[in-house]
Amino acid sequence: MAGRIRTLGLCLVAALSLGALSAAGAQASAEITARCFKTAKGANHSYHGHYLNKTCTEEASAEEIGLGGKSNKYEFGFGETWSAKGAALKLVTAQGPEVKCVKSAGSGTILGPARVEATFTFSKCGSLESICTTPGLKSGYIATKPLIGVVGENGDGEVQVSFTGKEANSTEPAPAETFAEFDCLGEAVHLALHGTLSGKWTEAPNKLTKTGGIEFAAGTGEQGLIEQFPNITSGETEEEAATLELTQRFKFKDQYELKQG
């Protein structure tokens, strides 16, 4: 039973890391380019962008930028937001039953050419024996803490993205940081997840687009997902590696370009 719980945790964990790169081994030969994007409204429904048009060629006045205006909606650089969805996920381990979450969703912000910040939530998570839930959430829901994703390449020269945990007020990947915790009610087991989850970018690079995808698959040698769980006999904390099969689809608010080469 404990083995099944561990499997579930791994599956959920993997899912949680939805999209990203192996923080330790990623290279800088693939990156997101800066774009002209629409900013969010501030106080009094005003904007503080530096530009007035969608191509960022008409500059706003210093007053509009500082005090807020109605037309300066655009900014050039990074800060674009995105959302993500995924269908059923499947945990792959050396032994243990199949564990699934039915759906996943996420959102985040592009921080720079090789950094994104993200948070993911997974729903209807469980095995035949148990439902797993992050404390404070609805039953069967698991949510990550804020994650850092890094863009680079894998060993085959394909664009790769990996998510890890992060320290407070940092934009650097921190694989040792716990990024998700949840309880499996059927077994009264508390699990914590850390490490990295890396996946292959499924879209062709070097083109403007509003959509994208990341495919996580077992056997690629790129994932580094770790689950911590208590040994039910000794009470000591143990760790187990896991990989996850999941395809995540992304939608960006504005067009972006992921360049390679």
C-alpha cells in the first residue's frame, strides 16, 4: 500500500512540475525573445506601459508612465503572462500501480529570455486506494508553490524546459527546495516533492506563436523528480525517484518567439 502511495506522489509531483528544464544542465542556446506585449491595468484602471501601440513604436509621455494613463498599455521586454492545461497524466516507476490526475492547469509570467515563473494545480488525483490533497485545498487537488522554469537544450539538441522549486524572493532554480506537499488520506501519508522535471518543447522554434507544448516522458534521462515520504516502520524520511508521462499545452497572452541556434 505504501508503495502505491509513493507512486501516486511521484505522479502528482511530476505533473506539478509541468513544464520546464533541467536547471543544472540547461544551455543558453534556446531562449524566449523579448516582445511588445499588453500590460495589466493598475490602480484606477490605468496603465504604466512605456508605449502606446501594439508594435511599441510610439512612446508614452513621462506623465503617463509615472502617474498612469489610458492609452499606454504596451511594454517591450518580458512580463508576458501565460496559462496552461493538460489531460490525464501517468506516473512511470519501476514498480507500483498506475496513478492519475485527471486534469491540470497553470499560469505564470515570462521573467526573461531563459526564465519563467509558474504555479500549477492538478485535480481529481488518486489511485484505487487513496485520494491525495494539498492541505487547505479541495479534496483531490494538489497545487505547487511558485516554480522557476529554465529554457535550454537537452542532450539531443532539442529545446527543453525544466521546473524546480525556488527560494523566497528569488528567480533562480533551487532543486533542493520542496515545491509541493500533500496528504494521501487513505494511507495517512504526507508526501513532499522536490528536484526537477524536464520535458521537450513540442513546437518548432523560431516562429511567432501564441501556443506551445511540453512533453514529459519516461526514459529520456532528463527528469530528476524526487519524492520524500515517511517509512511506515522506522518513521524516517525516505526518497524515491520518478518520471512522468504528461503533455502540457500552453497559451500565451500575446505572440512570442522561442529562438534556437
